[in-house]
Amino acid sequence: MYLVLVGGGQTGSKLAKRLADRGHNVVIIEKDEKRAHELAAELDVLVIHGSGADLDVLKDAGIEKADVLLALTQADEVNLMACELAKKLGVTRVIARVNDEKYARMFEEMGVDIAISLPSAAVMLFEKAVTGSGVYGLLGIGGGKGEVVEVTVGPKSKAVGKEIKDINVSKGCTLAMITRGDELIPPRGDTVIQAGDLVTVVGKPDAVLKVTKFLRGS
């Protein structure tokens, strides 16, 4: 995939490295010139100095051929503008970091595919750790109305060996990605679920909980 990341802070740089290590083409847009030079020296990715809210900078980053845009800066206004421009240019998937909860609805109304509130995600992750749900990588989206979780398919799960189209996935819930070893697999109807797969599930909390329990085999 071709990925454009707006913001090269800790989150952006670590994510860029992980994605690049998995074979994806990654471009980082970083407004701070010094930080941009540091990223260029540290990472094996293209780094562009500029603002992700600037259309010309986005075009320099190849936004028109991007599969995904991730807006990860600490400025919600920049993230909003980057997402809006990416949507207008036809980017298939747009993901944004939400720093202030009051902006969550604005991202949702704009049509951002996933708006991640880091404070809410942290709270829910600790809650899951306390309750021992066995669900990891939890994120809050849409102002707390949705969740993104990662669940490992258990060896006794009834999903093992079945194609996704034959699995009764709850309404209001989607299997967004499958990680199998070092391979990222976009789920299709004929994708066969295997034990040990790490499945990213997106949707309404109740629906997500039902599907994760089924995938775990509990």
C-alpha cells in the first residue's frame, strides 16, 4: 500500500517504521524542518518538509495515488484539513488522530473512516486489561460510539478454516485487517481464517464484543 502520514512525532515515526518494515511505501509530511531532517536520517522512508494542511505539499507526497492517509499531528485543525483534502482527492481510507474530544463529531461528519481519540483509547485499553477480556490494541472511535480492537483467533474457534463470507459477522461490525505473521491481509469474502490470525475488528461496541468472542472461541 501507498501511505501518507501527516505528522512525524513519536506516534507517526514509530508507525511509519512498522509499516515500512512490512513492505509498504510510506511518506511522512512533517512541518518542523529540524524534525523532518531527523526523520529522513532515521527512517528508510520519504520525508517531506511542509504542512499536511497544504494541498501542494500533499500532492508532493503523492496523495493522489495514496491508499491511506493518516493525520497524526497534535493539531486537530491540521488533521481536519488534511483529511478533508484527502477525501476530496479520492483517498480510499482516511484515518485521523483526535486530540480534543470536542472535535470527534467534526471528523465523523466529514466522513473520516476512523477517528482515534488517544485519551479514550487508553482508558478503554486499561479497562480491558482489568477485566481480562483478552482483546488487545483497543481504540476508541467516533467519540466513543465505536471501537477498533485486535483479537487473536483461537485454535478452537469455529471461525478456523472458514471463509469470511461464511462467518456470521454481526451487523454494525467489520473485519478490517488480518495480520498473519509478517503479512497484512485485506479481508475478502473468500479469505480463509486461520488459527493464530490477528484480526482487526471495527464497529459498534456490542457488535465488536460478540465477534471477538466468536473469533477467540470463547
